[in-house]
Amino acid sequence: MIYAVWLSGLGLLFWILERIWPRRPAQPVWRKGIVSDLAYVVFNAHVLGVAIGNLSIGATAWLDAALRQAGWKNAVYAGVLAELPFWTQFAIWFLALDFAQWCVHNVLHRVPALWEFHKVHHSIVDMDWIGDWRFHWVEILVYRGFLYIPGAMLGATGEVMFWVGVLNTLVGHFAHANLRWRIGPLRYLINSPEMHIWHHNHPDEGPINRNFGLTLAVWDWLFGTANVPDRDPGRLGFAGIESYPEQLPGQWLAPFWPRIRGGRIESK
């Protein structure tokens, strides 16, 4: 319930900021795909979280039993952070989680089968804070799967994970927002609208597979994947986006049924 309050508050904050300092003033509030994106907000922020939480109970019990039988449970559930002070846990968990998510984000772009699911997020053609929530539910399963073991080994407290989640949501909304803000030298540390929009650029606009950072930008600068020109791309999306479904449920079905194009099923 508390997280829902934070989600609502952050959404309202960025909606107001986008009205005051729009990066693209001509972009309408009720842009193309807005109804589906509002549905993504409700589903991905609330329904999906509950569903995965319930699914995790059974899956975790099964994994616990398997690890116990193999004699690996104590090694996996090391709880490295459990006894550390709050801010120490926060710093370590935040950095470890953000780097791990940067790695997973890389994988989503480079493994063709996973890219088909990540395409849903890159089908955004008019960027704003709501676009932060446009992602396929399978993506969450991929992230959770990759992060299960490092998360179990570190064992941060629920309070730490909650506040890291709030911070990540705040920066995620900021990076996707239609905001005319440049953050100067901080762009080498924090993800921002001027950087993240070039993660979404169409291949016609320049290099792709850049700016993988979710909250921190530092990983991209360290590993040579940063790209921040002094202008905005004229077009967002990916090759072939013209025939990609513009709304739900087509976007959910497209990765499973490649013949779905433009929101309809094509014949061979």
C-alpha cells in the first residue's frame, strides 16, 4: 500500500513537471498509445507485482528444498548484508542491483529471443514518464531469474529493498520524462532524459545498443556504451516498427506470435 502511494505521488509529480518544462512542447498529453500505457502502469505496477509475489512463494519453496538437498543452501543464502547498518546495506544493494540490471539489460538487447520481449518497451515513439512502465511481463521474469542468486547471497532487509525500489522508480520516471532538463556533470553518474532518449533512438538516427543504465549512467561511461549527442533523435523505435502493434493486447502477443503485425494477424 505504501509503495502504491509513492507510485501515485511520483506519477503526479512528473506529470506536473512535464507540463511546466516540456522537452518537446508539441507532444500531446493524450499521445498515441497512452491508453495502453496507462494499462501497463496498472498491470505492471500492481497486478504483476502481486502475481509474481504469489508465484515466488511456491518457486522459492521448491528452490529451498533443492538447495537444501544439494547442501548449497547456506552458500546461496549467505545474507552478507543482513547485519550491516541501514545506509551501508542501502549503498551496497543499490550498486550491486544497478550493475546487475545493467548487465541484464545488455542481454535483453543482444539475445534475439529476449529482444523480442524487450521490443515492447522500445515500441515507444513519444517518450514521457509513463513510458517507463511499458514493458512485457516476461521481462520481469527474466530480471528476477538473473538476480535471484546474487539477491539471495546479499540478503538486504525488506526496508532497504523498498527504498532502493523507490529511488529506482524515481530515476526511471525522470529518465523517460519529457523534460527539458540537462544535469551537467551529473550525467556521468545519473541516468537522465538527455541520455536515455538515445537508448530509444531509431537505427536511422545513429548507433543503437547504447546507454543501458537504469538508474546509474556510470556503467555506460566505464564500459564504452555511452552516447549523448547534443540533440534529440528525430525518431524513436527499431527497424520494422511501422508494422509493430501499437496497442495491447497485440504488444503482449507479438513476441509469441511473430506474424502479428500492426495489431492484426497476418496471413502467410
